[in-house]
Amino acid sequence: MTPRGRERASDLIRRHRLAELLFTDTLDLPEDRIEPNACVFEHVLSPEVTDSICKLLGHPRACPHGQPIPLGACCGAGST
């Protein structure tokens, strides 16, 4: 995978896992509705909304399944 491809995949994974947490912790969706909704939601989140969700959730490091959430700019990733 190219560096750009890795970056795009990481962004998509980040949006998906943050959506899972939002649906689990904040919206209290039933477990069987979390994954299908996260799959749709990840494709419509802008970078600004993604960072806002991350901030709202306290910059979580793992999704509900224990998988790591890639860091975003709001978490200090990529800052020099």
C-alpha cells in the first residue's frame, strides 16, 4: 500500500471506530445496530466533525472492541 493509501485507510478506521464509540457510549444504540450504522456514518464524517467527536469522547485510544483508534490532529498527531 502506498503512503497515501495507508493514510486514507487510517482515516477511515479512525472515523469508524469513533462512530462505534459515539453510538455505544453517547447514543446507547443496541449492539446489533452499532456496526451497520458506523459503516454508513464513517463515509459522511468530515475531518472537522471527526475531530469534534474525538474531543467530545475525550480522545479515546480504543474502540468498544478494544482495537486502537488512530490518532488525529486533535490528539496531537502530526503536530510538530
